[in-house]
Amino acid sequence: MEPLLKVDNLSTHYFTRAGVVKAVDKISFEVAEGETVGIVGESGCGKSATVLSIMRLIQTPPGRVVDGRIMFSPGEGKAPVDLLTVPEAEMQALRGNMVAMVFQDPMTSLNPVLTIGWQLREPLQLHLGMNKREARDRSIELLQLVNIPSPEQRLDDYPHQFSGGMRQRVMIAMAMACNPKLLLADEPTTALDVTIQAQILELMKKLQEELKMSVVLITHDLGVVGEVCDRVLVMYAGEIIESASVDDLFDNPKHPYTRGLLQSVPKLGPTVKDRMEPIDGAPPDMIAMPPGCRFAPRCPKKFDLCKDEPTLKEVGPNHKCACWLY
């Protein structure tokens, strides 16, 4: 069966005065219909650049997708399209319609001088051809869907009149407006308290089941991954270094970096063994990458072969890892 999304050898670079930043470097992965795929890794590893490349929203200059293909299957008997090469008009018709995104910071993503109602109506009128009245009625439904009280009154409010959790709900409502087939969520629970985080994740799971859509979830919170994802991609310094089902990754991590991430999660317990163990060192300079394995300078298990760059290969059923230990 054709995957909904197939990313093949994607490379996105930023051309700066200091040099070329290889934010995303030759990554490949697939997302099946109805599947939730998590992308995890430290800040700056290329997670957000990956989804911005899929949406074709990389700021140029300084950024540019330099290689690869992103094949999206719109369904209804239509052939897959390459999101990197389709004409801009066709991409605009897909963006916000069949492929939607929840951005990391709703306060900077929502327009502060336009009402929530106006911002909800825009994609409905643009993509679905609704008139103003129809779009308003649908906007009220969307706010009800994301559990915002008194939606008829709140449509006329501005973003600053909503709390952080409420603004994130509005962003999800906007993303869901046209019933997308693929939702890209860039750290949708960042800066929210634990109770609101749980509500947002529960809401996303509920909407995914109702709309039968696929989700690519970016996060550095492994608890969130364990809660909502089917499969996980681990990124480090612009590369995917491990890929597995969420259960397999948590129970049997292969890459030393993945093990380090899991050991860095705070634990409750009285013994030294239960304490959080940080990963030594810092991620590499993205302009001057170390030769060979990019994690080697921080790796407790490095050996001679690590001076050469490993490739992502099968190390178990549906489990891939880029490490010379396997």
C-alpha cells in the first residue's frame, strides 16, 4: 500500500556567512495512513527544519532544500505529488487543506491584530469555498470541537485575550478546519503546564481517530512519545540515527544516543541507579561536523570504526539504527 507521505533523501541547508549549516542531511522515512510518527532529539538537531521542508516553508534566504523528494498521496485516485516541485499555486491549495501544521508558539503564529474568528474563517473560505456565514458556523463548530467555552463570543476575541493553552487549542482548530489527511505538529505542548499538556494530547488523539488522519509529532518529551506515537524517529545533528516502533524503542534501544535520551528522563526512586543521567558533552557545530559518526565525540562506546560514517540499516524487525555496534 502506498504510504501517505514518503520523504526520500531530504537535505535542507542554511547558507550563512559563517558557512553552510546542514540542518537536515539526507534523511528518508515514510508515514502510513492513520499513523502517528514521533521525531525526537535535542534542540537544533533538525526536527523543525524537517517539517518546515515538508510544508515548503523554509525561509529563503538563508535556507534551501538542496536535495530529495517529498511524495504525498492526496488520495481519491490521484497520483502522488512531490511537494518540493509542484507549482506554488498547487502547493498553496494543499497547505492548510490536506497538509496542516500546528506551530510551536501560538502567540507568534496567530496574527495579533486579527480576531480568532477571522483567522479561522480564512482557510475555510480559501480552500472550501464557503461564504462568510458558512465559515462562521463552521468556526463555531471547530471551537466547540477543541473545547473552548462560549465559542460564539470568543470568535470576536483577539489572541492576547486567550491563555496559552487556549491559544494552542485555537491553533489545533485552525489546523483541523479542512479535515487534513496529514497533520504536522511542532512541539504542540511546549510551555504548557502538565494538566493542559494532557488535555491537548488527548484532544489530538481524539481528533485523529475521528478524522482518520496521519500525524508527525515533533517533541523532545519522551513521555509524550510513549503516550501518543506508533513509531519513533531519533534525530541527531541533521540525521536519523534510529527508527523503530515506540514499544521496541523504549524496551530495546540500540543507538548509544537513544539510550542516553531515555536515561536522561527524570525518574522517581531512592537509589543512584534511578537517578537521571545526562549525556556528556554538547551537540556538534552544524557548520563544522566531526568526521565519521557525528555522535562519536560524546559516545561512551566509541571505537576505531567510528571514524567512518555509519549508515542506517536494519538491526531487527522494523528497527533501523546507524551505528557500528551492529
